[in-house]
Amino acid sequence: MKGRVLIIAGSDSGGGAGIQADIKAVTALDGFAMTAIAALTAQNTQGVFGIHAVPVEFVRLQMRLCLEDLGADCLKTGMLATAEMIEAVVAERAASAPDVPLVVDPVMVAKGGDRLLAEEATEALLTRLLPAATLLTPNLPEAEVLSGRPVRSLAEMEAAGRLLLERGPRAVLMKGGHLPGDSLTDLLVTAEGIEAFSGPRIDSRHTHGTGCTLASAIATGIAQGLTLRDAVARARAYVREAIRTAPGFGHGHGPLNHAHTVAGFPRA
């Protein structure tokens, strides 16, 4: 086991996304996962039916205790929900782990369309969290909100990625899953240039938690000392296989097979 990852995000009672997906992904890639739970959700594959916020000082306490005792090689944020929560997480990171890399998954809307970030919190995300990020991982609807422009082609992905890079993150991974077509392309945008990662699209409704899983898988690679490019490449391969071998659970957007890397144990 190598690489300590502290995840600050919301819980998913259905187990497919959020903290639950994060822990599974980090563990499946041989990292050590810690969590600061920022919100509780009541959800399944068909939607989010309730959200219960955790007090911001308690989230800071979870972060601080993990960092003081166990330490971290990478931080990852997911659902933070409010401007107050974003401010608290940024402040605790600055106080307890200012030099630890940070992967920001700007969770705004759940797979089923339920909003997970208050509209008034977008400004805090842009001005407080993005400048602290080592890597930002927006999907295209998130990128449109954050960049203020439409993102409906590879050229527009590139342009939006460059705009977001100007907001302060060291790198932006523009995820192209919302574009139509038989292939799927993500763009890694850095000050050095742009690298495209492409592959055949898997036609599946079992894609719940792909964003959470990808960001946590990248964070694990960073924590283990991989270059950003190699961490992205490995994480994409991991998520692709998790989608391909998804167990088929649920009646809506089903979960991935996070455990496809686990071998050597008797199967049920």
C-alpha cells in the first residue's frame, strides 16, 4: 500500500459515487484513503432524495485530525455544496497541508440532474478553490458554468480549458464524455500545452460515479509519485474497465465495478 489520499466530499448512500466511490477507487489502486465527510445524501441509482450538510467546523476537524496524525500525499475534493464549506476547506488546507497537491472535482450536478452545489457557491469555487488546485477535473456542463462559454466540440473544450487554467489551477482535465460520437476524448491542459487522451466509448447506463472515481484515481497516482500525465492515463484505464465490467445493479444510472483490480480471492 502506497499513497495517502484525504478526500473531502459528500457521502452517497447508494455506494456508487461520492465518498464511497472515492474509498473504493483509492483502495483498488493500492492507496490509503481517508475522508472528511462534508455532506450526507440519501440517494440511489435513480436520484438524490435528500441532502444533510455537515457543520463546517466539524469538516475542518476531520481534515485537521487526519493530516496531523496520518498525513497525506494528495487531497481530493468532491461535493462541497456551499460557499461556506468551500471557504472552510480552503482555509484548513492552507493551515494544515499547504504544500500537499489538491485534485478538485467541481461537483455541481448529480448524474440524474439533481443540483449538488448552491448557485451562489460558484463564485467561491472559482475564486477560492480553483487557485489552490493542482488539477481541476470538470465535465463539460461544469466547464460551461465555470468558463461562462459553451463547450460542445473539441475546439471549444480546448478554449474553455485554457480559460480555466487562467483561473489558477496548475492543470485542467477537460472530460469529454458529454460530447456525442463513438470515441471519447479528454484533454489535459497545462501551461506546457495540451495532450489528448482518446478511446472507444462504452455504451452503458452504468456510469454513476465516474467523475468521483476518475478524480480519486488520479489523486492516488499523484500520491504514489506518478507524473500527472501518467496518473491521468492510469486512472482513465481503471475507470474504463470499471465501466466495462459494471455489475448492472439498480434501475437508473448504475455503479461501476471498482474492484476489478482485486484478484486472488474466492468469488461468491
